[in-house]
Amino acid sequence: MRRRPLPTEEEARQILAQRKTRPPMRPPPRAGRQLAPFIKKLDEQFGRGASALEARWVEIVGDRLARVCRPMKLVKGRGNAGGVLELRVVGPAALLVQHQTQDIVDRVNLFLGSKAVEKLRISQGPIKPLPHSSAAPKSPKRPPLPPMPPAAEAELSQQLEQVPDALKSALMKLGRAAMARTAEQGDDPYR
């Protein structure tokens, strides 16, 4: 059997110009758009989960408890029964959280709705630190101390002559601060 020779370049162009090509396929629809109604239906059926709690955890339980525990999982009860909220707690704070179980359940139910949670399940382990935005505010810087009179400075340094050099600078700083504090409170600032 004899093979047919390949077409030349010009013949190939003519063949391709006569044939119709298929239009490109449309891209598939985005998954989020298709899943949105399904997720909305599930949210109505089962309510919000632990992720909704975690975003507002500091507001729900307070700063003190939020530093030592995080919501991990919310298991819904069957029928109309309340669910179980699993908390991850830093080891030593588990007893503190256990004693405040009813307060935590009440606060979570205030956020999620009546009887959404009936019990807490505590598991000990490490937790992620709080975001910086909800961290406790730093104490404001104090204004610099007013200058001491030379006589008071000389008296303080004379009292600290016998102290080793390693402690002398720290004690001088402490003495200046103490004398400045009494100055704010009394008539004679450095006595």
C-alpha cells in the first residue's frame, strides 16, 4: 500500500481555510456562585458554627477568658436539642474555664440564639494568640521626671556611696522617681 504524500504548505492553508473550527468552550461557572444557595440553606438549617464565634470571641466571653480558650467545634444536637461547644483551653486555665461553664454557655447562647448550646466540652492544648487589634492597650508613657535640686541629688548620691556600681544606677533612678512622686503630693518636693 502506497502512502499518500503530505500536503504542501499552501495546500494545508487552503484545507484549513475551508474547514470550520469549533468555538472555544465556555469556562465552567464559579463554584462559589453555585454553592451560595446551598450554603445559605445549610446555614438556615444548622445555624452558625464555631468560625462565627471565633471572630467575635473576645466580645462574647471577655478578654480574660479569650486569652486562654478558643472555640474549636460546634456540634448541633438532634431535633431541637442544644448543641455541644468544644473549647480548646490552655492547660492550667482549664479549671478556670470549667468553673465558668454556665456563664460561657449563657453568653454564647446570647450570641447564637436561645438554647443553641447546652454543654461545653473542654480539650486542653495550645491556642493561637489573640490578634493585635484586640490586645490590651499599652499603658501610656509617663512624662519625664522634673530635675532634682543639686542639694537633693548630692544627698542621694552620698547615701548610695557604699552600694556596688551594678546597683547604684538603678537605685539612683528609683530614688529620683520616689522623690518626684512625693513632690507631686507635698509642699516640699524633694524632702
